Amino acid sequence: FPVQSAQQWSLYDFEWAVCALYCQLCSGITIALAAAALAQHASDPSLSASMSSTHSAYPASFCINDRASDGLDFCHTNDQYEANPWLSIQISGQQAVRLVWIMNRFDCNCGAGCCADRLSPFQIWVGASPGDYNSATSQACVVGNQIVPATAGPFTFDCQRDLSGTYVTIVLPGTIRILNLHEVRIFFSAAALALPSAALALATAALAAAAAAAKLPRRR
């Protein structure tokens, strides 16, 4: 927040600042709890990440840096919109892909959480090169377009079978799309679906509390 004198701070400024801090804290707790629930399961190391385009401040690497407790750390394609933006994550290929775990972007702006609705619809593919989807060298992890709530998630997708490949690609079909995700992790064990119910309940409650508290209009 900008530095201001005590005289310049209005009641609205103070309430907005408190609200934003509380919302960010709760979303951070949500992300951390969900990530901790998955930490016990073996994941395929992410070697690198690339996107169809890149917002200068939010490179693809931000989606695989394991900073799951930082709600401001996400990857972002060009903010001018594009057709079929994608994020590809390179993996070792030594283990077959079974699960894809996605933490969506969710900014806390006191009642104006930004950009979580940009994700749906989307597709998940396992292929042989960056941007490899719907091709002779790629296989769909889940069939067809996926639709999820406009929240942080997380969302876990079971491919229902073991898929071989060296790149996992998330693509947003359509002509006017922007891709921005917080974190993506790849797993080769179906056991990751068995998330501790208590951890998920606490994470859901934290995000609900943040949403309930964030009632002020967004500061322009």
C-alpha cells in the first residue's frame, strides 16, 4: 500500500487495507494447506515450463516454483488476449503421468477477486513437445473441455490411465483467452487423490471466510 500520512488515511482506506490483508492471508493459507496435503505423494519433477506467450512480469517458471503459499506468484500469458493460449511443463518422462494438480489464480481485492474465471474451459494433454496438444503425438489426460468453479481450487484431474510423455500441456480453447495459473504439479500416483478430508475442509473454510470478509468495493 502507498505510504501516506495519518491525515491522508480515511476510514475507507483503513478498512480496505485490513480487508485486503485478511483476504490475502486466507487465500495463502488455503493454498498452503492444499499443497501440504499433496506433499506426501511422489510427483514427477518439473524440469522447465513455457507458454504460448508471456506477460513480462509473470513467466511460465512461476507455475512450477513450488511457492504454493504465495498467492501473488503466478504465470500469465500476454494480457492482450490470444487464441488457444497454452502452458507446457517439461517432466522427466521416467514415470507415466497419472494426475495433474492445478491451483488457479485468485487475487484478493476485497470483493473483486481477479481472474479465476479465465481458466474454464480448458484441456489437459500429455505430449512430446511444448504446445503439443490434439495431435498425433499427444494424448488427452481427461476427455474434452473441463469446467471448474472460478475459485483458487485446487483442482485434481485423474487421467484414469498411465500416460507416457515428456510435456504436460494445459490449453484454453477459444479465440479471446488469457491463461494465468498459480501452480501446476504432475503426479504419477493415483494415491494423490486421497487428500486428507480435514485439510480440505479447513482450506475451504479459510477461503470462504476470506470471501465473506471481502465486501468492500475494489479501490480504483
